[in-house]
Amino acid sequence: MGLLGELLLLPLAPARGSLWVLRQVVTEAERQYYDPSAIRRELSLLEERLEAGEIDEAEFDRCEDELLARLQHRTGQDF
């Protein structure tokens, strides 16, 4: 894009910058959400909650399935 194009798009610079920042935030949030070590920690905490009687077996199974789906999404493996 030439100088004229840049000048014409200059009023949109704040919006373009905001969009870039938003993309970076979403990318980092997804990285953390699908991080295998974070998921394994959550699985461990979930098991502790089951053993402590804080949740029942049905709640454990539901949460475990969600966590394993996140892990599968990240690694591409079937469980």
C-alpha cells in the first residue's frame, strides 16, 4: 500500500490497533485455556474435590469430560 493509501486509512488506525490488541488477547487466552499442564492441574484439583466429598461422581464425570475435551483439542489425541 502506498503513501496515499496509508493516509486514507490513518483515521482507522485506532480501530486497527484495537483489533490487533484484541487478537493478541484472544490468542493468549486460548493458549492458557488449552495448556496441557493447566488442564492436568485442574484434573488433579477435580479429583481432590471428589475425594473430599465437595462434588459427586456425576459432577466429577461432567467436569472431567470437559477437561479431557480441552486436552484433546490441544493435542489432537483421542482419549
